Amino acid sequence: MASGFFRRAGIASVCRALQDGIVKGRCCLSRQQRRRRVTRAIHLMSRRFAGSTASLSKCDVCDDSPGARDAVSTVSKKLYKNSRTYDLFMKWLGYESRIDRFLRRLNTSGGPHERILDAGCGTGLLGLHFLERFPAARLQATDLEPNFLHAMLVNAARRGIDRERIAVAQADISRPKQLTTLEGAPLALEDASFDLICIGAVIGYASDIEASLCHLLQLLAPGGTLINIEMSESVTGRFVSRRYQYHNIPLARMRDLIRDQGCQVVSTALGIRHFPANLTRTAIIARKAGG
């Protein structure tokens, strides 16, 4: 069944990449050849998942509220609706394990990190990593699509993380402070209420990117840290962003905006040990003064 799924999804290129030693680390291909092959694999899969017709927005899939319809992103309904497909996509490309490897070496000093927000959590890659890393922490996970919130809870159970440590709610990244519980109750997040906020290539789907980023930084407590595993401005990063119509502001502007909000900011590149995530992602880390 699995092999049939991957054949239908167009992942033959990834299988060939694995056989050629790309992910295993053997140097049988040049860096340019590796980049070209993975880019081709991403292109094939995105065509399969997104289709050749117009796709729906990640911020308006399965959501009829006026706020969700304001968003401007366009991620395939098939890809975003099916959390299992998305999870397999991330695992088989190697993104999940390589980003997890990067996070393990990331210095998050500056506080106990007891209150964590994973905004646009997807299947929980970032938030669950930090729950495992900080045993006393509690996580507020938000996503527009309930299927992904449920998938994140399933992944948490597989990792042996206590369900009581996790709260989930729907939210549009354009208004990250405004939540709706799965039972339909409204909930507002208070400023300075999180020690650690993590986001991963989601802010570019906001209707007003700069306003959304400012709202997230307002939620950060003094001395807290915001970690953004963002789409890079590399050739491959720009290709994938265009494919999924991820319209971000320039990263230099993002860093300036973070500084204007009273935070220190550093950018950290993903290295070859994080391949293939290093082809499309970079890390922007903000630390708020005080604490």
C-alpha cells in the first residue's frame, strides 16, 4: 500500500535520490546535481498534490469565516486537507528529521521556556520537539485546519507526551491572538504570555505579514525567544515559495521589523547536515529584551 501511494504521489525521484546516496550522505553526486534532483522531486510532488488547476488557500481551506477568506495564500487543498499526506511528505523528503537535528543544536538559552506557542503548528514538528526538550513546558498549538491539530495530538501520543501538556485551538496566522477552541468557543491570547514561540514558513500566508509578525512578538514575554524556520531566499527556496504562492517579505525587512519591536535578532543558516531542509529553509531567531 505504501509503495503504491508513493508511486501515485510521484516520489520516484526521491527514491532514486536515496539510492544514489543523497540523504545517506555519500558524495556520489555534486552539490548542484543534488540540488537539481531534489528540486525536481519537489516539483513532481507539488504537481501531484496541488494539481494543475487553481488551488485553495491554506488560510481558507475548509473555513467559511470572513477572517479566513481574507488570507492570500494558495496551498493545495489535497495537501493541506490531508494531514497524513503532509506528514508523509515531510518525513520522506527528510525535512522532519533534518529540522529536528537543527533544533537540537540550537541555543535557546534565556529562560525556562515553560509556556510555548506553536503558531501554524501543522503536524507538530516544532512544538513537540520543544515539549520533549523542556519537560516542564506546556504547549499552545494553533492551526487553521482542525485535521492538523488532531494529527499533532496523534504525533504527541506516539512520542509519549502527556496530552495534559497540550492545548489546541484554531487560529488564522493573520490574527494569531484570536483563537477558537475545537468546541467553538472564542479565546484571546494575552500579550507577553509565552516564553517561546515557534513558527515554520507560515507567516507568508498572512494577509498582512508585518502586522502578523508584530502580533506574535507582542505575545512574547520579556526575555523570551521566537524561532522562525523560514523559507530561505535561495534559488530552491524561492522556487518552492512560488510553487505554493508563499508571499513573504524580504528577510532583511523581517529582521528590521523584529529589531523595531525591541528584540535582538540573528539569522542561522542550515548546513549540509540538514539536507534537504537546508535547500529551502533558514532560521530567524528573535530574543526579546528583559526577563
